[in-house]
Amino acid sequence: MSFFDLFKRPGGFRIDPLGTESAARMAAIHAASFARPWTTLEFERLMGERGMVGDGLFLGPAPKGLASKPSGFVLSRMVLDEAEILTVAVAREVRGKGLSIPLLERHLDELSRRGVRTVHLEVEEGNQPALALYRRFGFKEVGRREAYYQKPDGSRVAALTMAVSL
């Protein structure tokens, strides 16, 4: 039994590829996670692009014949042997349970199987949970964009650009 088989057990969780059918749920999770949320239409368009890879975190067993709604997701865009993680978000009700770890691990594994050698991302400087997650997987800071993100109160904060070799 592989490590990922543990996620497919009844009552647990699983990580599966995402499609456009999950766009509304992704938009709802994104809206609860970021000051500038993406719309359902934006997610539909992204998921329809060539080179997009999306993985979702699903709680419980897969319903027979029905699509379930993800409780978290990660989206990346691949170009040749590089990818950029565009967004990672987990629903509020499941945050803090360590589920982003297997989600990102599975996603990076999928990118590697598709020939990706380097993965890039950017993250808000003060987002300690995200920074801890990315550092756990070996991401290193490679750059900084001052005053890149606007906070809800109108202040601005830097974006850290990070990368990892797979």
C-alpha cells in the first residue's frame, strides 16, 4: 500500500485532480482566504487553460456517481520544465489540521511526474503558516516584491518569491 492509499480510506480524505466542475467551490474557499478573491469564472477559465494542474482535498469517501466538493486545493501552471503555484487554499473549517501537507506533497509529485524540474511561487511576507508549509518542502526565498499585496485596511506588504527544485 502506498502513502497515498491512506488518503482514500473511508472516513478519511483523498486528493484528486480538479476540473471546472469545482470552480464555484474553489472561488468560495479562495474568497475566505484572500483579500482579493478570484471569481468562479476566473477559476473556470484557469482550469480550462493548457498546462494547468489542479489538485483538490476531499473529505470522506468518494460519493458514487456524484462529484464532491473540495475542502482545499492547489493550482499550478506548467510551462516546459517549470511550474508556478498560482494559489493554495484550505477551507476555514479544516485549517490547522495538517491537511495542506499531503495536498502539496501530492501536487508536487504530480508536477514532477509531468516533467517539472523547478517550481516557483509567491507568498505574502507575513503569512507564517504558508511560509512554514513551503519551507517544509524545501522552497527557498529567491526574491522580494515590495508593497506587492494590498491588505484589507489599505496597507501594503511585500511578496516573497520562492522556488524549489524537484
